Amino acid sequence: MHKKFKLPDFNLRALCLLIGFLGSTLFCFAQEPVVIKGIVTDNKGGALSGAGIKVKGTTTGTAADAAGRYSIKAAPNGTLVISYSGFETQEISIGNRTTIDVKLAESNKTLNEVVVSALGIEKDAKAVTYSTQKISGDELKKVPETNFMNNLSGKIAGVEINRSASGVGGSVKVVIRGNKSAAGGNQPLYVVDGVPLANLSTEQVNSTYSGRDGGDGISNINPDDIESINVLKGPAGAALYGSQAANGVILITTKKGRSGISKIDFSSSFTADKAAYTPKLQSSFGPTTITSEDSWGAPITEAQDNVGDFFRTGKTMVNNISFSSGSEKTTNYFTYANTIANGILPNNKLSRHNFDVRQMASFLNGRLSLDAHLSFIIQQTDNSPALGLTSNPLTGLYLFPRGRDFTPYKENWSVYNPERKLDVQNWPFNSSVLQVNPYWLINKFTNTDKRHRTMFNTSAKYEVMPGMHFQMRGNMDRTNFVGETKIYAGTIAGLASPNGDYILSNVTATQLYGDAILTYVKSLGKIKFNGTLGSSITDTRFSGESFVSRGLYVANKFTIQNIMQSTGSFNTMPEMRQQLQAAFTSLSFSYKDWAYLDVTGRNDWSSNLSFTPNGSYFYPSVAGNIILSSLVKLPTAITFAKFRGSYAIVGNSVPVYVTNPLNGLNSGGVITFNTTAPFTDLKPEKTKALELGTELRFLKDKLKFDLSYYKTNTTNQFFSIFVPPGTGYSKRFVNGGDIQNSGIEAMLSFDSEFSKKVKWTTTVNFAANRNKVIKLADGIDEFMLTDDVNFYLSILKVGGSYGDIYGTTLQKNEDGKILIGAGGLPMQKVGAPEFLGNANPKFTIGWNNSFSYKKLSLSFLVDAKIGGKVMSLTQQTLDSYGVSKASGDARLNGGSDIDGIDAVTGEPVTKISPRALYGVTSSYMFNATNARIREVSIGYNLFTSKIISSYVKNVRVSVVARNLAYLYLKAPFDPDLAYSVGNGFSGIDVFGPPATRSFGMSLNVGF
């Protein structure tokens, strides 16, 4: 008999409750996401634009718009994670709410701020033991520039920026804490995402006669891709880069995708540039005769403005679009930027395309992270203006006789020559290379620079154990330069061959970099330890060829095959290769978060030292700080107080193949033998640096003050000296010398909120540097940075300073009166050139301001360079031709005013001929002090409708201006414009294009 199956005796009510509970639970887990909206603000109600809102445990995320509003889909049982830089992160349970407004509390900025240090390692700001200053990417691109480094002017204490005078696409000269090297480089090392960047320049300026700047490598980077820039001013911060870091380091951190946030950003800007400061020309006197090239003739009633008619309105347009997204394990970032710029000189233009892709991923529960970044740049610069006295369209433009009709030479700058059956220059003068039709030069003396650059950076970081990480990075940076110059037949003899000339160069530069770094962090009670051990290798190669014609078989046919072999040159550059291997370590200790000590060491092995007994060099540093505010109780007004000090030794890259010079190979298999003796005792330049500083913050970080004192001595300078005949060489190198820089830097900033809607941030940067040549090499009394013969000399002498200018001067009696000799001419001093002044400012000041009211913002930058002397060979030449306003005014006043005395009779002389002074360069030295309103930006965050705001997160429109007005300027040109970004030619103008004043608009849209 079968037993009947019986259910357990359950209470029906309990069973129903259980089923209901399980059902409701399943229902909750299966709930459809709902739309959550809200506003993210600070404690005072200010909108936090860009705040991140993420659903915890998912890949769903968004960002707040300009008004702080957000909208996100999430399940009611979910949790929102809201974060914003400088504020405490909040987690909020959703529940049954569809509107969640969030107020974030400010975090302790002093304690939590993070800065990027050497090798791309992040450190707490309070733990940094050396001077550094940070600029955000938003600040960098506030007023658009084709070379974003120009936007650092006035914003960082101790960093002097001079833009090239070579039009759009020109290089930039960056000097941190003064010039240190006589023959080596003085520009800083650029590091992008922890990897050194090859900042290659194609500048060809080596005299006041002619030269051209084809741009540098740093300008290739898209400023919209930059998250921030950190400047490591002192060697203590840069010591881990060894022989590359004597001149400081500029660390660039690029953007990347963010986990849980998908966004699209579009920006567009347009600026118009006008010539702001052209030479002042007279309209009172014409040419001496109908065929004269000068303007020392009879009075005239008017003169054409052929200068104003020549310059055009320059235009720059930059469009950028970026896509970023991210999940818990991967992030993606892509951007494309297009830059189109037309300079103020006709036919001078630049086109640049930037492509960037970056992907990051994590594996093994976050223990392994991978990062890959690919950049591709295509750039073309057309007709970069020539600098100097020849091949420069501005010489003929400025020197054209006043009162003479310029129209025929503007509208018909070329005429047909029936004998030669080609067009030739239409110009009344054909005897001087200074007087050439400017319109002919910009159309028939053309140049093109093409640059294709690929940068690929990859890294892998693995957590070996808690506190220990191992990282490997690799980078490839390859650039191909193609330069082409076409000089058409019909150009004046002296500048071109009868059938024209053709110059073609093709150079490829490749830099490979790799490093391996092991880091370990450990807390030992009150002591924290952070150690780094690593090695790196940098391999750089150059190769290329050039073709330079001294005549063409067929006129105006610009091909290699058409170059006359009997007069042309075909040069093949032997592959130049240098390799730098290094091992380094960094040991950091902290005690109870109030005392910090950093010790670093790096040893370099350079291939450039292969033929010397000194194959390697060691570069150490030691630095420390004390957080006084964490050690003792200070008045409540003092939020933070830190005192720091450091001592470091760093180097400067040594020249390639100096220890074993190479011979050259020219056309026809002709070998060009080296004429420089091998430098088998070569030692790298060495900079020893001391730095002391303090950082103080008051009123809950509203008022900040940073002060630094530094002193550097750079020894083992490279000097080239001539050797006696019979040695088989013409010159050799020696080590020696000591150039000292000392100075102070100060930064004061204040953040103020007058109300919830009105904010003001102001920052003042101040720097003063004193440079002194302590000694030169044995047997060398002076060292010429330039060997120019056109009245301008830059010479280093013991007791002098880097940037000293020498030239011709006038004889004076014991009372300081100028001696006037025979014929009423002032008497020049004979003999060696004399000191005329120094081009460097005594101190610099930058004042940056930012105001905001609701959705409106205003920012402006005023900066000044005080002191220094500069020379204008432009003004000298204009005076000699009688076209300058100064020469015309002097003639109208009966002569130039002078405090002189007749050398024979002793009678006072108060007037001399206007033509009597232009041969003396001391008469053309000017005060370099200048102050200007450098940047102005007025922006407004537009309102968006509720429908649009679900797609458009923020819209911002700005009106911008650059170089808006000079508040003080005595020199006849802008001293900020550099004739050369190299070591020589500081503080000189030789018919460089005028400074520009820019106005424009920008649009930023976030989706």
C-alpha cells in the first residue's frame, strides 16, 4: 500500500507574505531605469560645471553642464557617485526620487592637491621639495595661438617667452631662470606624459644679413589635448633627467577618457591680426634725384602709405572636436584639430592637421593597466618671411623713396622681358640687394616647409604587490621635414642666378625612448617611504640630403635634374646617431606628514662621450621641506606654511660627433674633410644649483604666497678656438668657464567671492634674475656668440653678462660731451667694440585676473618687462636712407639735437646733420622696458532649453583679444619679438615683421 504524500503544514498567511516578498524583490531587481535630474553646486550655490555623475557599479555616467545641471538614467535602488576636482566625492542612494540636487563640500586643497613631477610621477603638492608652477589646459587655450607656448607669457614666474619674428608657424624661445650655456642649448626639456619630446627647430638665422625660421617641434602639439602644464624650474625637480635638464623641464599632461562618462566637445575659434607697430616714416622729403634710392632730397607735400597697403589682415581659424568615453575597465579619447592661419605678410600661411587617439585599459582587477597614445601631425608652412637685410620684402618696402609713386610697382610687380621670354622684376633700382620689389619677393622668392610627424607612446603598469608597481614605457617620435625654396629668374643679381635657383632639403629625425621603473611605497609607523628605481634609453637619429643650385639649365624649372652640376651642390647628410643610457633612483621619506626628504641620483652613459676617458657622469640631488603648519599651531589666519630647500647637479647635452668628427660627402663623390680637431677630453656641461623657498597660504587658502631664491653655476662650457697652422685643423673645442645665474621669484594669488554669484581670482608673478660670467676657458678673454660684422656683436666677457651687446660708440670729453670733428661729424672711438647694454630685463611682472558673474566671465593679463637695452638696425638703416620720421623731423628742425663740443675750438655744438649719426650703433640702443595688456577674454555661458539640454551640456561664447595695447614702449619695435631663438642675436631687430594685435571669437560646445 502506497503512503499518501502530504504537504508540510504551512501557515497560508505566512506563505503569501513570503511569496509577496520574493516577488517584490524580483520586481525591484527588474525595475526599469528612470531619469534622474538635478543640479550640482558648491556650498554657496555656485554651479560646478563638468562635475562627474556616475551610477555606482555600472558604466553609466555623465557630466554636469555649465549651469551644473545633469540628467542620468538609473534604477531606483542604485547609488549616484558625484565628484568634482577640489571637492569631496559624495555617494547618494536614489530611492524613489527623480530629482536629486547635490551640494559638494570643498576638500582641503593644500592637503589633497596633486602635481605631476619628474618621470610623470604624481606627488602630493605639500610633499614637493622644489619650485614648480602649474597652468591648466583651459588657461592655456583661453586666447588661441598657433604656437601655444606663447600663451605662457607673463603667467609663470621666472619663465621668459620670446616669440619668433618669422610670422605664423614660427618658433618660440623659452628661457627658465636665465641663459646658462655659451655654446649649448638654453631651452628647457619638454616631457609629454612622462616621456621626453624631441623639440626640433628648423631655424636658419645666423647673421643679420638673412635667415628664416621654419618652426619648432613643440608647436605641433594640439593645445586642446593638453590637460595641464607643470614647469619644473630648478634642477632639483629636473635632476632625474640628468644631462638633458640643465635648463629646466616643462611637463605636459595630455587628456584622456574618464570612466563612466561619454562626451563630445567641439571648439572653434577665429582671430584677426593687424600690424600693430610699423616703423614711423617721414612725409616731408623726397629722393635726392629721380634715380636715387634714398630720401635726402627736396621737400614734398605728401607720401603714399605703401607700408600700410602692403600688410594684410591675418586670419587664424582653429576647429577641434574630441570624443571621450569610458567604462570601469577602459577609457577612450579621440580628437581632431585643424588649424588654418594666414600671416600679415601676403602669401605667408600655415595649415596643420592633428589626429590623436588614446586608449587605456585595466585588467586583473585593476592590477594591470595599459595606455596607448598615437599622434599624427601634418603641417605645411608657406613663405615664412625672411629676416635680415637681404631677401626680405620689408627692406625694399620701408626704404622706397618717400614721395615717389609706389602704385606701378605694386600693381605690376613683374614685366615681360621679350628677350628672355619670361617675367622679370619691375623695379626702378637694380643695384642693391636691399632694394628689391617686395611684391616680387613674396611671389617669386617662395619657400615651403612640410612636416609629417608621428608620435606613438605606450606604457604598461603592473601592481606586483601592495605598494609595489612596475612600469614600462616606450615611445617613437619620427618627423620628416621637406623644405623647398624657389627663386625665379628675373630676381636681382646677387640674390639669384640668371635662370633662377632651387633649394631642396629632406631630413628625417627619429627619437626612440624606453624606460623601466619600479616604485615601492611603504609606511613604517610615522615614517613613509617612496622609492623609485629605473633605467632609460634614448636613441636619436638624423639623416637626409640637400640640393642647392647655383644656377639652372632651364629657367624657372624647379627640379633636381635641372640643377647645373658644375655649380650646384648635392650634399648627403651622414646618419647622425646618438644614444643616451641612464640608470636612476629616487628615495623619498616623510615623517608624520610635516617633514619631507628627497634624494635622487642618475648616471648617464652617452655615445657622444665614446672617444673620451669619461664615459659616464653622475647627477645627484637632495631636497627637503618642513610643513610648519603641521608641526606647530599657527594663527588661524595661516592655513599652510612650508619651507623648502634643495641642492642639485644636472647637465646639458653634449654636441654629437665632437669627440670623433665626421667627414662629409658632396656631389660628384667629393669628400669634405673635417677641420675641427677631435675633442677627446670632452666633459658635459654641469650646472650646480641651490634653491631656497617658502609657500604660505592664508584665510583658508584664499591668499597664497610663494617665494623662491636660487643660484646656479654652469661650468664645463664648450668653447671653439682657432689652432695654429700646420696642425691639419682650423679649430678645436675646449671645456671651461662658469656662468652664474641668481635671482628671486614670487607668486601671490587671491581668490575672493563677493557673493554666491561674483568671484574674482588674481595672480601676480614676479621674477628678477642676475647673470654673470664668472670665468671663461683658459686662454680665452672673450667669446663671441655672434660673429656678425654689421655693427652688432654679442660677446661674453669675464665680469659681464649673457646678452651683452657691443658696438661702436662716440668719443666724449671728461664732461660727457660728444666730440665733434672735422666736417661737423661726431668722432667715433677706434679700437675694440664697446659695451652698449644688455638685452635681458632686470625683472618681469605678470598680473592675471579672472572675474565671473553668474554666466558671464572676464579675464585679462597685464605683463611687463622692466630694464634692458635693445638695438634696432632697422631704425639705423631707415635713418641712413632718410626715410625715417626721425630723420625728417631733424631736417625740419635744422639738424639733430646733440650735446657736443668742437674738438678743436671747444665751442659747444647743439645741432649736427641728421646723416651724421647712423654709422654709430650706440645711437640705436633703446630702452627695452615695455608693458602691455597681453590677453583679454570675455565669455558667456549660453542658456539652453530643456529639450536641447538633454543633448547639449554647455555652450560658451567668448570674445578674445591679444596684445590689445602697449601701456609703455620706448623702443621702435616690440622687444618680445626674437630675431633668433638660438643663443645669439638677443635684443636686436633687423627688419622683422611688426608685432600684431589680435581680435577674435571662440565657441565651445559640450555634448
